[in-house]
Amino acid sequence: MPPLTPEAFWSFYKKAVQESGSWRAYQDNPSWTTIAKSAAESVCRNQFGLQTGREYFRVDVVGWTGRSDYDYDLRVAFEAENTKDWEDELCRLAHIVSDLRVLVAYQSHRSRRAEKALDEYLIRHKDRVLRDRNCRWLFIFRPILWEPKRLLGSLYRR
């Protein structure tokens, strides 16, 4: 098994999403959310050998190792948000003790990029985010719908 790093998770996750995603699904939030969660579960199980579950601790997907219901180590906590506001998911993940926390979200909106929102959220939730200094984070910002639609349209005109 490869080491559980943000870089490794991203590499496997990106491939899993590409294999099961489509432009039609991307435009349909419930479909895309299902794809995002399924890809996270697949990566946790198939690439890192973890057991998985959904909605443990109100987190979309978790991956763990362990021997029983009461003897486990939470390795991955994964949240996917399909609206422009994902501060709640960041705060929720900050309270979960795991080796890797993954947040997948849209770019916020046309006038404020996700990176700007992330800066603001990290200032507001700094103490929570830094409480567990052994945990690593992976932020995946998918484009807002108007950007890929415009880009996809330009590809079809060629």
C-alpha cells in the first residue's frame, strides 16, 4: 500500500472520478455528489486497504483500520459539498481526528474564488484546524458550473 498522503490520495481520487464521472453528471449535483463519495470510498478501500463507511460522525465518507467496532483508527475523513458555501464542512472536518481530511467543494462563485474563501475560513477556524498537528489536509476545488460549460462549448466549436 502506498503511504496515505494528500498527494497520493489526490492522484488516485482524480483517476477514480475521471473513470466514473461525466459532463452530464457534473451538471447534476446529486449525481456528482454520489460520484465524489463513491470515488472516495473506492480510493480508501482499493488503494489504501481501509474499511469505509458513510455518515459516521456526520462525515460523508470515512476510512479506517482496526479490528472491531471499538478498536479502530480513523485514517480518512472526506466531505464533498455541492453548494458555494462549504464552511460548515471545513469546521466539521476540523473536529474529526484522522490522518487525512479531504474537502471537495466548488469554487465559491464568480466574484470570490475558493482560495480567498479558504483564507477567510482558515483565519476564522485556525485553532480548530491546527488542533491536531499530525493531520494532513487536501482541498479539492472543482470549477463552478459556468466555467467548464463555457470551456466545453469552446471545445465543441473547433
